[in-house]
Amino acid sequence: MTDIVVKTVEELKDAPDEYREAVSKLVISHAINELYGAQVFDEPAIAYAPTAYAKWLTCRVAMEEYGHHVRFKELGEQLGIPEEQLVPGEKRPLSIFSFPLKSWEEFCVIKLLADMAEILQVEDLLHCAFHPLRDLARMTMPEERFHAKFGRDFCTELCKTAEGRARVQDAIDRYYPMLPAFFGADKSRNNDAYRRLGIKQRSNEEMRADYIAKAQALVEELGLRLPSFDMPAARASSG
Ligand SMILES: [Fe+2]
Ligand SMILES: [Fe+2]
């Protein structure tokens, strides 16, 4: 591993092209996915939240997810990335963003399971050799933990009734199969470069396996199960 520690955006100008490209790809992917998530799930969920208390917490989650996009986009702009590359555009999104939210249970399951995936991604950047990205990850982490806890708490609440449990299980069955793809392709050349440069720590395969084990434990804690499905060949992504 050739960790090139880059402490500031200014210092990045002297880093090798490969390093700057790797940092840019990662910032773009986070900026886009955070905005997709906020638009497709978090903001619409406010209307589905069943009580004033749930609406208040959902507003906080939506505010924070938009905030994550804003932070990554700001960093991208400092890196000189054109604005249109930092927002959803022509590129096909991850499949999970193509299924608009239809219920409160779906949102609680997304926070339970998709935000666990977000936590692993952000956690991997906590020791990033490009310090502006590391600092952004450190700032974002407590909020992602709150989102996952939100999902867990509301799913636990919903699972107290047989009907609620069935609806949560149904949402898990439909959304979970799309989540392992969040970690990018196996044997990804982008990921090889990220690790070689000290920008990321773990391989896509390792993160995916960790994610599946953690998702399984979470779901079992609720007395539910993960659906069995054939893992689709993971699409190449910048992750
Ligand atoms: Fe986020
Ligand atoms: Fe989140």
C-alpha cells in the first residue's frame, strides 16, 4: 500500500492523477447516492410517518440526508468537479432508487437495512488518507448511526403486532435483495486503486460479506428473516 497522505484540498493538486481521479470518483458516488436517497425515500417518508413524533424524527433524517449530499457536493466543487456530475443525471442509478416509497413500513426497513450499508461505507472512510474525506466521514457517522437506530426502533415497534410484523417482513423481502449491490462489483479495479492508495480500507467482497452478516443479525433480532435470493452479478460501480 502506498498511502499518500493528503491533508488539504490544496495539497491534492500535487497528488498523482490516479489519486485525484480516485478521490473524485468516490466523492461523486457519495454526492449522487445521498441525494437520490433523500429524494426517493427520506423526504416522501415524512408524509407516511404516522404520528407527529415520527414526522419530527423523519424530518430530521431527511434534513441530515440532504445535508450529506450538500457536504459531499461542496467537497466535490472544491475539487473542481463540475456541478452536473455531483447530482443524479443520465447515469442509471442503483436499482434501489427506482422503487418509489409506498409505505411507512418500507421506510423503516430502508433505514434499518440501507443505512447499515451506509454506515459500512462511511466507516471505511474514517481512516482515509485524503483527510478532507476522512473529516467528512467523521462528521457524517453519528448521523448515519442515528438513521440506523431510527430504523431499528420503529421496526421493533411495528413488529409488536402480527400485521405490522408481516408488513415489515414483506418490505424486507422486496428491498433487501437490492442492497448487497450497494458495495460495487467483486474484483473491482476502482476498489483495488482505492485500497492501494489508502483511500479505502476494505474490498467490496469483504464489505458485502460483513454487511450480509450484520443485516442477518439485525433481522433475526426482530424475529424475522432475510429472503433467500440469487445474488445478481454486482454491477460495476465507483465503490
Ligand atoms: Fe447519508
Ligand atoms: Fe442515512
